[in-house]
Amino acid sequence: MSSAEPTEPTVFTRIINGEIPGRFVWADDVCVAFATIQPQTRGHVLVVPREEIASYVDAPEETVAHLAVVAQRIAAAQVRVFDAVRPGIIVVGLDVPHLHVHVLPLYDASDVNPSSASAAPADDLDAAMTELRTALAEDGWGANVPSELGSPALV
């Protein structure tokens, strides 16, 4: 796969723009974080830059650093809320040509195997993301928690 710019908006851009529903837990001027519809563990989110950047190696260092800080903040909340053993951070992105960082609570080594991902019921996704949003606000990041679960807008 080439790291060339996509010609059509990616599915992630369409989610960020509200064309496809999303469950957002974070939004700032550089990135957003929302639930993946095929979580590997409960609370699994994607941290995605607003700008369409095809891959990790194409991103400016400032963007990579910002994504890492946001992922760290989300991971801390996930460990607490979902009683995880450790946080997991994975950058793979073969399926969508738009940089994204998987952030997920880990319980054992099998949790990092993408084949463990499966579609989750909407109610389960909503509940997990609501818990995570509450934890992020409790951690002092409320300014970056969108006012509504389905909104990527800045608060």
C-alpha cells in the first residue's frame, strides 16, 4: 500500500465530519478519539488526527507527539475504568489509509491479536464510551471531552 494521499475522504474523515455516526471520547484541534466498532477489548478507541495523513511515517513529529500524549491520557482512564492490567497502544492501519492509534485496555497477550476483534452491540459501545468520557472528565480533561457522545466538535 502506498502512502499517497487518498482521493476520497477516508471513513475516519467522514466520521469526524459527522457523515457517519461515531462515539467520541476526545476532541481537540489536532485529533479526535472514538470507539472502534470492532473492539478487541471493552473500551477500545482510535486516536485519529483530524488531518488525513496516510501513515505514521508521513505525520509531522508534532502530530505524532500529540497523538501519543492523548493516547496516554485515554489509556490512564481505561486502566482505571475497565480494571485493565496494562494499557495497549498499537499503530497498524492497514485497513484505512488515515493514521490512527489503537488504545485499548489489556488483560492478557491475546488482547493484542487483531483476530480477537469482533463487532460489538451499540448499547455496549455507548456504555463503555460513556464510562470512559466520565473518567477523562474526572482526570481533568473535560475541556477535551465533546459535549455529546456523537459529536467530535470542540467543547
